Amino acid sequence: MKNQLKIVKRGRVFRGGDASAQSATFPSICILPGGRWLCSFRVAPEKVSCAGERVFVNWSDDEGATWTSAHAPFVPPVSGGKPGNFRLGACSSLRGDDVVIALAWVDQSRPERPLFDAETNSLLDMKLFFARSRNGGETWSGCEPIPGVPSTASTPLTGPILVLKDGTWICQYETNKPYDVEGEWIHTSRLLFSRDEGKTWGDPVIITDSEDGIFLWDQRPSLRLDGSMTNVFWTYDNINSKYLNIHSAHSADGGRSWSKPRDTGVPGQPAAVVSLDGGRDVLVFVERGKVPELKARVSLDGGVRWPAESERLLAASQSRNATLDKDGMGDAWEEMFAFSMGLPATARCQNGDMVVVYYSGEHPDQTSIEWIRFGF
């Protein structure tokens, strides 16, 4: 098939280490103009707990053949009088060796509390920060807050800062109900914009909400080669307690307005769409069946259709299926913590190939960060 994807190479970014870093998850990758692959990811003693989690960074200057020792360069600040940890970091290339990382801070004033409270369907307090590197991720500035997010919500980061051609930064995040608050949980996916490289941030754009009972989780916006944007969502039906197909939305004005999300016909949890020359788009996703699998599909019509015949298996899980029969949001979160493969993140190589990083292992608390390079 003309547009059939082929695996070029695969390897490992980081092997889950000692007891303090045996759970490696939430990977992100960006490729710098000089060719460096810069990766960031979360490490923790166990997947379910926020206690002891850190954001690690490492890089490869030989297209994944070897990687530097991973380290944690970011010091979580006290926010609102509370100590915290950094749970997620996602890097973006700016120009040359200039890099920005968006960071998700989580409240650790009471480290015994779980991230998600099943009784009230609420999350620990989460805030947004960023840091800069001028030397390809080797050293970093201090961490600066990203203002403009609601103070009455927990605001998880959903991915890296996107940089438009005019230099505008776009920060992506969600809003969730804060801890110990009663009432309905209304989830939203949002964007914040900065025209001065993070010095100031404007009002948010709300892309989705969950007032109809459909949660469009883990938004994955991306920039297309024609200047438009695509966003894909891991989609959960909270009324019937089941996952739906991945949904997508489109923006033609730099993320200021969005089409109504539509069903892509593709199951699972997505990475950001990669836009390539020749009008091709590639969607990487994890489908959790009897054996969880990392797959990719190709669209030739701007993401309207993702034909099954274009599908390519990239990797299969080392562990059993962790999917549960769900009877509410608490079961959905319990299921997430049992996954030992997922959260793919993508980047475009300079020659038109793609790289995906993801976490995988035999047990949810014993996972590594893997990479696969693939193309046409």
C-alpha cells in the first residue's frame, strides 16, 4: 500500500530504575533544529501515588542510539503556601538550542492523599509553570508560574507549549473539580496564549466541556503544515461508564475558535496528530483490547477519515489487559492506574519520519520509556 507505515528503528529512552524511579510514565519528546532528541518524563516509586514523583530529562545526539543519564533539574516551588511536586513536563523547541518546558505542579501538603478522590470526583490542586533552557536542555532557568488559569479549579497540563509561526505561545490544560468539593464535576479543555514568550498570558479559550456527560480528556492539539490546528481527545462517556472513539476538532485561526468535536472512528487513547508533506496526517494511539497495542493510522483528507486499512501495529504490551467493567468515574480512575502501557507522544523528524515515545512494562509500577521511529 502506497501510504503504509514502516518501522525504521526502536529503542529505550529510560529503563525504570531503583525503588524511587521504577515507575516511568508521561513521556514527551521534541526534536531540536540541530538534531538532538530531548525527552522528559515522570518517575516515581509507584504509578498511583504523587509522593516522590519527579520530572526527569535526558537527550540523544545520535537519533536514539544512546541517551544521557536522566536527571531531575526542576525544583518545585511552594505555591499558595503549599509544597508540591512536578508531575509532568513537556518540552518544545523554540529556535536553535532554545527550549521551553511546561510543567504540571501538584499539591503535596498532605502526601497521603490520592490524586483522585472517588467520593467527590475531585483532584488534588494542580498548577502550571514553565522553565527555559538556552543550551538544548542541559541547564534550565528557574520555574515561572503560568497565570490566567482558574484559581477555583485543579488545572492539569495536557502537553507541551505550542509555538505558532508568529511566535505566539499556546499553553494547553484542563480544568477539574478541586479536592473535597461537593457537586457536579464539569471538565473543560482550554488554551492560554502569550505573545511575549511567557511574560504575560491572555484570556483562555474553552474548547470543550462535559455538561452533556461526555469527557473529552487529555486533549492533544498540534500544528498542521498549512497553519491550521488539529486537536484529538481521549473520550469517556460518564453517563454509560465507557470509552468512546477518539474525537477530533479543528481550528483555522491559530486556536482561537474550534469546530465541534467529532467521532474519528478510531478507538483508544491518542497522541498528537503529526502533519506531513503530501497531505498526510498520522495518528498514533493505544488500543486496549485483550493485549494493549500501540498503533498508527493515516489520513489523506485532513483527518476526516482514518481508514482501518492504513493501520500499522507499532508495539504490543508486555502485560495483560487492565480494562475494567466500569460503574462510575472512580472505576475509570482505578483502571487508569492499572495500565502499564500508554500515553504516546509524537514528534516529526527532519527527514519526514516520526518518533513516538510511550511508557511500557510488565507491571504498572515497573515501566520504562520506549521509542519507535517510523515513516513511509
